[in-house]
Amino acid sequence: MIRFENDYAEGAHPQILQKLVETNEEQSPGYGMDEHSERAKAYVKKEIAAEQADVHFLVGGTQTNTTVIASILRPHQGVIAATTGHIAVHETGAIEATGHKVLTLPSDDGKITAAQVKACYDAHWQDSTHEHMVQPGLVYISHPTENGTTYSKAELSAISKVCRDCGLPLFLDGARLGYGLVADGNDLSLKDIAQLCDVFYIGGTKMGALFGEAVVIVNPAYQRDFRYMIKQRGGLLAKGRLLGLQFETLLENHLYLDIAHHAVEMAMLIQQAFIQKGFALRYNSKTNQQFPILPNDLLKKLGEKYSFSVWEPFDDTHTVVRFCTSWATKKENVERLIKDIERLA
């Protein structure tokens, strides 16, 4: 079975494993106070040109989202997100478990707009009974989205402006950030993201690390006591060096973007194979996630050799599925898949 259902099916990039072995017997302070973590933080700050930013390393995406969101919101506030957003559909109510409601906005492609954010904010404050309702207190987006789509610089700038006009912090989930940065047509840089968002994170788990996410708090208003919040949420890893070292390895020689380029290149080959065979795509994704719409009677046949995710029904006879690539996706396996796509009848 050749697996295309996610981008974390494999362990870690060999360079990370090599670094872990080389430094295995090093003694260092715990909880991320080591020299590897400090170097990784310095790399991040250099990339975003923001020395004043705080950088923290957590283990996984759900832990990161819950910790960041809970640290910013007051008890009566909720977080605005797309109805397809990860915190709304794939985190088992983790945000609600912290006492904060996810205020969802409709989205067909995974993105939300500045106009939607403003309308949500205005609807709350223009209601005469607003104190009986959950107050919008934060905006959450992801880049790329759950559907592999990406924000343009103009779109993110517009959302950022609305957020700042309304006093809403903007938090960008970057679990797959590298794939968005190298996507064809992307015009957003890490510097842009740092300038437009209050908090964002650079994903590692889905980008070649064994585990780990690098939270970047740009706005000083949300930096105070964040390590307390990490500890309280069970995220302050005693062997924090293991997190810092992985990001040090990913960032020091641009391995992070090399990984992303490879995965996206493989995904584009798969995309073209489906298009050339005449299958439509559900979303216009230029990243490592591809969503072909396939006849139901072909799913079992394709599934005999390949694993992929069933995403959503399209109609009575077709289903949207997801094929996902990673740093470890082998070109020969992609070529095998392409040949089998060509044979589909």
C-alpha cells in the first residue's frame, strides 16, 4: 500500500534524525532553555525581521491552537473561523473545552474574507442584547487552509486591517505553512505574515519534523506569561531541546522550504494526471493537498494500491477525495499512481 492520506505518515527528515543522534548525549537545560532552541528562535526572528517577537516551541497543532487561543481570549469571548477551519472540525471541541466558542463563518474554499469578519463583528455589537451573546474576540485563519487553498497578500492585508480597526487579534495557523510559501502564485512571505498577524506558527509536524510547532507572538500585548499558559496546558516539554533542535535543523540551511518544494512538486504531478484524465478538482489547490472528484465506482479500484482520504460527498455518484504528499513522497510512487490514474475507466 502506497500512502497518500496525510503528510505525516513518515517519521522525520534524515537530517533531523542525524542531528538528534549526534546530539543525543548532550546535556542541556530543560524546557527549551537550551542553545539549540535559542538558535532556532534566532533563525525565526531573522526570517521575519522582527527581533521583538517571542518564539515558543510546542509539540502539536491542536495543543498549539488551544494554548494560543485560550491565552488571548477573555472568558466571555469566542474565536471567528471558517466553518471548515481546523479548530471547528478536526480538534474534537478542544477550543470549546477551554470555555471558548468557535464562531464559524461560511466558506466554500476554506478561506474567510475581511467583509465576513467585519459583518460578524458588527452583527454582535449592533444587537441590543449583545451582552447575552459570545463576543467575537479573535480571528483564526490557516494558510494553507484545510482545503489546500492560500491567502494572497491583498486578502490577508484586508483581513488584518479589519482586525486592527475592530481590535480583534489575528492568529494564523501555519501547520502547513511551508507548502503555502512555495505554492505557485503565492505572494506572501514570512515577513508579510509577521507584519499582518499578531500571532502565527510555523508548522513542523507536517513539514518533516518528528513533531513540533514554532509559535511566533509578534504583538507584545500577547507575549506576557505565555510560558505559564504553555505549562498549564501541558505543553512545556521537559526535553524541550528536542523541539528546538528540529527547528534549528529545518531553518538553518533552508531545509524547510526544500521539503515544501519537493512535496508541492509531487502534488502538482498528481494534479495534472487527474486533470488530463478528465477528472475535475474540488478546490484550486497549488499546495501539497489535492482534491479530485472521482466516480464512486472507481474509489475501491484505486484504493487497492493507494490510501487516500475520503473528503466529502460531491453528488450521488461522485466523492471528493484528498491526495497528500510530503517530504518523503517518492517520485517513483507518484509515477506509479499516475499510470494507474491513466488506466482508470
